[in-house]
Amino acid sequence: MSEALDFHGRAVLWGLRQLNQSVDWWDRTLTPVRDEVTVTLTSCGDSSLAVDGTSLTLDEGAYKSIWNRRGQQPTVDPELCDSDKTLARHEAKFLLEGVVACIEDRNRGAMAVNSVRTKTIANSKLHQLVTAARAGFTIPETIFSNSPKKIRGFAATAGQGVIVKMHIPYSWRDASGNVHISGTMPISDEDLKSDRSLKSAPMIFQHKLKSHSELRVVVFGRTALAISQSRPVNSKGFVDLRWEEEVVATEYDVPPILKGMCLRFMAAVGINYAAFDILVDEDGGYTFLEANEAGQFLFLEEQVPSLPMLDAFCQYLASGSPDFEYRAGSGLTLAQYMATDDATDCRELIARHWRESDKFSPFELAE
């Protein structure tokens, strides 16, 4: 389950077809604006599903893997009035979520990546930090709050300064057409002066940490692949490494102790896939920053071509096994997909979305 704007989804669809796998692709963003969805239930509980442009089914055991990647927000008729748009969007969202839950229920033996039932808890930054500490990670000194007094008190105890982050990334376009995307930012005493600002939106405040490097560790099944990223000599000083222009990336061999902590975290949350952001201090210790249950992974292969991210993940879905461990390559590479017409079409679609959309997700923009 993905969407036309999702580069990862389209690359993996291509890869699975190269591996001769049968795939049902469902872009939920096309409901209800284009596609019709109908679920029929009989009095004795028999059910059927019809979705335009797909062969999706509620048959028992129809799927071995269910990838709940992107496209969870329905698109409604733009000609509706604002209040009707809200109603239509809510109704479509509830139907789509129900369909996904039913598909999972009818495929109990299938591997869900990740289950619709785990998404809320998996994406909670508060729950992530509590769970990471129990899994053995060090975590940053943190406060979740909208209390001006407690936030200022927390900031006063930070020797290296304080950073602030949102519970989920947010983006918007201003009146001049400029795009703004939220990220992790340092804050000053001046930023903390307004009681109204601090009280209006509960946010995440953490003590700023010194780091040697930052890891992106992608774990699926029993496979863990990673890169180490360090700041360039001419660093612009961004707290959020994603905004640096020339990050130095190298392949990182994930040691058993780190892999074990990641797997314990995932088992506690109930997920089969996660992309971890982990800070490495000057002594080699690991500090958990966050884990994204549907996070990006192909940029690892883009930055370090020797990492077989696309091949490994396609084999993982094709296996249908939560215990999958990548051993032998099939020959699939991201470079091969990048040379296809589909990849070109996807990049052009994303570029047009960047120019023309009123509001959009920073996840797609990060592609």
C-alpha cells in the first residue's frame, strides 16, 4: 500500500516484479476522488472487496506480506465546500482503515510491515524513548511539556544548550510560495520568553549532545544495514543532519550489541521494520534519537552504493518471513531502477508536487 508520490514504494514494486512476485498495488490517496471502494457483507458474515484498478481481496490467506507504506490520507473532491470536504475525508479515512484491518485479519499468517494496529504507538516519540531505554539504549535528557516554567527550568540545566523537535514533521507554504519544513532546532533564551508560545503547543525539548557521528540503522526481519554519517568540514551547523549539504557517509557494520537493542525495541513495540537514528558519542556509546516505523532507507544505497538496500528489502517482502536474514544478492540495484522510465516519472511527479501543492508531507519531499 503506497502512492504515486512515494519513490520507495514504486522502486520496491519494480524490484518485486523483477523477482517475479505477484503484487497488488493500492494507492489509497485516490479514494474517493477517483477510485470507488465497496465492501459487501452478508448476514452470515461472508465478505467481498472491490477496489477500482486493483485485484485486492478479503479472501483468507491471499497474501504473504502486507506493506503499509504510504498513502494513508484520502483525497476528496476539490469542488466540495470546506465542511463537506472534512466530512468526506473523515468517512473515507475510516473506511480505508477498516479495509486494511480486515485484510490483515484475513491474512493472519502474513507479515505486516507494519500493522495498522501498531502505527499510533510506534510513532509516539514519548513511547519510543521509554521503550528504547528499556531495550538498553542511552536516551537524551528530555522533557515533553507545554509548561513555560518547567521548560525554562529544564533549559537552565543544559550545559550544551537545548534543542526542540516536533512530535511529527510539519510543512507548509507561505503567502509568497516559499516552502517551510519543521526540523530539530536549537533554541535560545529569547525563544523561551513567550508563555503563550510555549503553552500553546506541547513539544519535545532535549539537552543538546556532542556527537562523533550519527547512524541510520535500518532493521527488517533479522537483517540490519546501516551507514555512519559525519558532518563535513564546512558544516553549516545544523542540528538536524538532514539539512547539511555534504554529509560524509560510509557503510557501517552493525555490531551484535546494537542489533540486539534494535530488535528488543521492535519486539516491544510490535513492529517488523524500523529505521533508527542513533548518535555515536566520542567514546563509541549509542544514544537513541528516534525510530521511524515507515522510514526512508533507499538513500543509504544512494549514498553508499555497496549497500544492497533495495535488493535486501525486496527479498524480505518476497520471503513473507519476520525472521528473514539477507544472505545472497539477487542482482537488484537502486541504480537499475533509477535508469527506468518509472523512476523518471516519479521524480518529475515529486518535482511538480513541490512546485504546485498547497500543503504536503515532508516525507515525500525528503525523497
